[in-house]
Amino acid sequence: MIQFEKFTMENGLRVLTHVDKSTPMVVVNVLYDVGARDENPEKTGFAHLFEHLMFGGSVNIPVYDEPLQVAGGENNAYTTNDLTNYYCQLPADNIETAFWLESDRMLSLAFSKKSLEVQRKVVCEEFKEHYINKPYGDVWHKLRELVYTKHPYKWMTIGASLKHIEDATLEDVKAFFHKHYNPSNAILVVAGNVEQEQVKALCEKWFGPIPAGEKYNRNLPVEPKQDSPRFMEVSSDVPLDAIYKCWHIYPRTDDRYYVADLISDILSGGGSSRLFQSLVKEKKLFSNIECYHLGSTDAGIMVIEGKLVKGTDIKEADKAIQAELVRLQKEGISETELEKVKNKTEAAMAFEDMTVMNRASSLAMYELLGDADLINKELNKYQAVTLDNILEQSRIIFDENNCSTLYYLSNNKVN
Amino acid sequence: MNRKIAPPIIDAVDFKLSLKPYEFSSLNNGVPVYSITAGAQEVIQLELVFYAGNWYEKSKGIAAATNSLLKNGTTNRTAFQINEAFEYYGSYCNRSCYNETSVISLHCLTKHLDKLLPVLNDMLLNSIFPDEELEIYKQNSKQRLRVNLQKCEFVAGRLIDSYLYGEAHPYGTYSGMEDIDSLNTADLKAFYKNYYLNGSLAIFVAGSVPANLTAILNEHFGALQLSKPDYSIRQLAILPADERKFRIENDPKAVQGAIRIASLFPNRHHPDFKKIMVLNNVFGGFFGSRLMSNIREEKGYTYGIYSYLQNHMQQSAWLISTEAGKDVCEATIEEIYKEMKLLREEPIEAEELQLVRNYMIGGILGELDGPFQIISKWKNIILNDLEPSYFYESVDAIKTTSAEELMELANKYLVPEKFYELVVY
């Protein structure tokens, strides 16, 4: 059971405190309710580029990192299609340094031209390192465009193209800040060796004076229900053929999400899972195969991806995957298998909650979903999943009309 | 309130750091057990550290294959049954193979520990290394290698180690397709017999530890033909390359180059080692380092650049590692040498040194959060045959190493002629 207290400030900032006196540290986590899905389709990659700029100095403080490091702290941030999260950890005695830094960049950035110029280049190198200069690096670019036709999940967090990042202007940066970075679009979590009263006082002092700003109302295009199978084939300088299959699933807060999550664990995620045992060990068609889902806030996708053993016909491999799915749809799973994936979930949650930093970011994420107490309630939601739920959802999710398939073929020019 | 003025802080160097001592016991066969009880979650981590790393193998890949296939069949259980036994209880049994040691680890809810130890016992006593399992392992290893060989950073990592230590040394060796092809079950069984069945073992436990830990471990591991490890550091001659500069084309379409600049450095027993950690942080050890500030934050040549000391027992190396745009690789290397020169010629200013000290101490304070992190510090001390005071001496080195000493160290070690230089693109 993870204890926390919540209050909302007059300017709309939601604040959660989680006290843990066993650590000498404190974590200050600020989540902004903005991700790549909120971007203009002509200016993608912006939420993430903006995250970099948040370290380029704020209105009263020329640099973010140094004062935090002097206080013995460290920090990082990440952007997803749904949200942007900033976190720092420092000795509890120096907690006020984090309030000073985080409140100033919520108040306003310095909007430095130099910072924008440098970070554009840095993000372009990040783009190259992860998505161009790696075999199969562009696969998610292609998959998202295949699976999503309307919803902005159709582009990656890093952006749809290098050009969008290269073209970003200081005006874009300012507009984005004013639209999304204000107390009413943010959640602050303070966790570790603190007192509730201390957090309240520090919040009033540092965040209280920040104007509420305008609450951003999200109104995204809804992805229409897929009504026929989709297929794409590409050929590239990669050593092995690979197959990717995707199916639409449910929003993060839908009860059927938990069923889908357990189905992915049944199919993969260990040496005794179905796809590994059948397709890697017994049939020897794949050298590795995984099933997972993206865990996104809006309706996400279930994915099966695998690399084929050299010499295997890709259509045969695809059929073998489908045969496993049909088996699931016809026979369902055993009581033991269900117990296994529930046990796995229970253990995974216990391990995840070991560090204060994880607890802080989980609380922020659950609060964004609408209820921070989900951190304590979710295990019960998994425990409530029945054999019938699994059977029913495997039939609905793995419907062929809900499926997009990508064959990523080797042109055999390497190795 | 003036937002331009930073709130007062307590210098992290004024904090008193303490490393929680471990509990020690010996099993009936002499196997040492080190444990840390801490943390609110009812979870436990058990690490079985065998002296069965690639140091001991007669030909490439045997140690890693043996370690990996410990989970692929015993006289009592198939690979599937072993996996299911662990996964049914939501636990993870992982294997990893290093140079001196190889590790089998178990992570589980403490309430399930008693059901899982018999499976570990079975793996340590009755593994059979079936031919079919080895064939799958070989095939999948080759497939993985094919993909990795296309990545410049993977190729660069292998090559730089081979230049530093020589390909014949366990730290510099790497496997090719033909090495994987020649693996056979007879060699694996012989390795298993020598280094697991009759090997030496140390056990590290952390988390919510049961009160009768020693009794439970004795039941499952205390009667095996195992012995207490000899922790003294082994020595094997290294054979560094003569040539110093390498440019390798791996992928004609590459848009970035993987840069590795490296020089041999003594192991943790050397008196300079603890102080060098401070110099390394100033140079390239964290986000606020000189290399990062200059090459990423000033010039935008890379997404990230770091320097670090390799985590080896016998002989270490100091590395600078980055992936930079293909057209700016040479400019990046030039800047790296410029930063070395600055450290040799100008003392680090008091403000910067204080920042780095505070950052490092704060980092250690953060790393002591939780039982797994604490046992990992102890494991490092024990396996490297260091004094128990090593942790405190390292903290002292952070607090007291002066700018003059750091400049002397830079003149001793950050000398371009001592470094190998490699770009793979």
C-alpha cells in the first residue's frame, strides 16, 4: 500500500506527497499533460524537442543543471506520445533548490536562440542514433502510419521527419510553452524524506504566484474502427527478415485494458510463454518473438514482432503466428496459465515500487489518468480478470480485420 | 522573494555517508553468504556468483554458452518446465557471464523463495545440456550477431577492447560465426563439471531476507561439491596493439560514426584509482561534464558523450565513447583532445570542483536507496578483493582530492599518446 496525500492549488496545480523516511533523498517530479499526440501534424517532434529546451535556462535562472548538481542532485526527463515528465532527485535537506528550479521554468523559459540552435542539432543526432543508424530503426515510423489513419499516434515521439525538427522556430517554442506549460496542465509529486506541511509551504512559496494559464482542452481525432486487414512490405539492408503484426486495443483506463495486458503476457515474456515455446523452441521458425502493447493513454496497440530464422518462408512464419492465435481463440487458456500471469504482475509491481523515484513517477502517471490511487487498486483489477474475459478478448482483439501486418525483408546485401 | 537568488543549500560533502554492513555466514561446504536485509517490499534478490567466466574457457564462447544453457534441461526437468517453474511464481531467473565470474540470479517475492530454490539446486546439480537446445542457442546467437554486426557501436566496442588487451586476452576476445559453430555439448559438459559442479561459489542476498536464510541455503546448496572462492586477482599478460589510430567502414550508409578513445588504466587497487573517479567526472562522467558541455551542449555534435573506467578486476581502461554525426567525427575527436589538454594545463576552478564533489556525493547518497544497491556495492568490494574501508576511502577521495592533484593526474594519464583512437562508421 503506497500512502500519499493530494491537494490542488488555487492556480490549478495538483500536488501529491508521498512520505518515505527510510531514504535520505527526495524526488521532485513534474509531469506536464502534453505529448507528441498534441502536436501540429506539420510540426511533429515538437513536444520532445521542447523537453530539451526546458534545460536551456528559465526566466530568472540562466542554467538548470548546475545549481541542481551543486545541491547534490541529478535529473532527467522523457517525452512520450502522451506526456512529458521531468524528475530530479536530491538530498532531502536541499529540497528547496528543486522547488526554485522547477517553479521558475514553469513560470517562463528564457527562450534562448542559442539553446534552440544547439538542441535542434542534438535532437537530430538523437534521431539518427536511434532511428536511422540502426538496422530496423525506421520500423516504428512505418508501423504507426500503417496502424493509425487519423489519430496523432500515427507519428513517433521523435517526430515524423528530421525536417520538422530542423524547421522549428523560436515563435513555435513560445507558442507551445504558453499553450501547455502552466499549473493547470501540470502535476507535481514530491516523494521521499519530507513532511506534508513542508511541501505545502514550499508549494505556496514557489508555485503559488504562477498564473493559472489556460487549461488546454484536448480534442483529438478519434481513430475509426479498422474494418479490413492492412498489409505493407518493405525491403532493406538488414540481415534478417522480420515480421510485425499490430492490433488495436483499448484506452489505458478501460477495464478491458487489463485483459489485453495479461493476454500479451500469456503469449510472450518468458521461456514458458506460448509464442516462444511454440515458434522458437518447437517449430524453430523465429530466433526471437515478442508480444507487447504500447500502454498508451488513448486506445493503443498490441504488437507481435519476430525475427525469422534464415531460410524460413515469411508467409509460413506468419501462418504459424496466426495458428497460435487461433488456438488461443478456440481453446482459451488454463487456470494455471492465468494464475501465472497474475503472479507475474504482482511481482513486477512489487519490484517496480522499490525506488522512491519509480513511486513518484507512477503516482504522477496515475493522477494524469484520473486517479492516483490506481497505484494501489490496479492489482485488484488484474486479479479480477477471468478465463472467459481472456477468451472473449482474444477473439475480439485478434480479429483479422483488426490486424496490420508489416513484412520487413532483408535484401541480403549484408552478411 | 527574489527568484534570481538560489535557496541556501547544505553542501553534500558535509553529509555523512554510511554503507550498511552485511550479515555473513558460511554454508557447510564453505560457500560464503553475504546478505543485506532492507526495504519495504516483500521481495528478495539472490545472486549465485561462480568463478566460471570466459577467463576459464579453452575456446571462445564456452563459458557464456554453459552459463546460458543451465536453464535448458536437467535430468528432472525440461527447459520448458524450468522456465515454467520460475515464471509460475512471477520470478525471474537470469544468467550472465563475465570475464572472471558468471552469475545466476533469482528475483522473486520472498514468500515464493522456498518453492524456487529446489529448481536452482536441480540446475546446479543435474544439468544435461541437450544437443537440440545447444543447436537452437547457436542458431539464435548467430542471428543476433548478424544484426549486431551491422551496428557501428557494437563493432566499435569489440574492436577497442581487442586493441587494448589483445584478442587472446579474456578482456579483448570476441566470438565470430565460426566460434559459435564450433560449440559442442561435450565441451559444455566438461566446463560445467569443472566450474559449476566442482566450482567455487559466493552467494549475495538482499531484500526482505528470511530469518533462517543460512539454514535454507544450506539445505539446497550446502551439500554440493563447491568451495569458497579465492578472491585474489588473477593476472594474465595483455598484448595491446601497436597501431594507435583506426578508421573502419562498417556500413556504407551510416550517418553517424561510433567513436571510442581508450587507454589502459590500473585496477581498483592502484592508489590513483579513487582520485581518478573525480577527474573522470569533471572530464566526461556526467551530464555536466566538460565533454558533454562542449561537444553536446555547445556544439550539438552528438546526443551524448561520456568517459568512464571499465569495470574489470585485473586491468582497467579509461574510455571516451560517443556516436557523432559522420561529418563531425574528426572535429569531435579534436575537441576531446582539447579537453584533455585543458585539464593538463589549467587547474580546475574551485566552483566547478565543488559542484562535481557535491554531485558525486549526492549520487552515492541516492545509490544507497534500497537493498539491491547496497549489496551491489559490497559485491564490488568483495569480488575485487578490496578492503571493507574502500567505500569510505572513495568518499574521502571525492571530498579531499585537490585541483593540483587532479592536474597532476591529468598530466600522468590524459596524454593523447597513451590513447587508442577508433571510429567505426
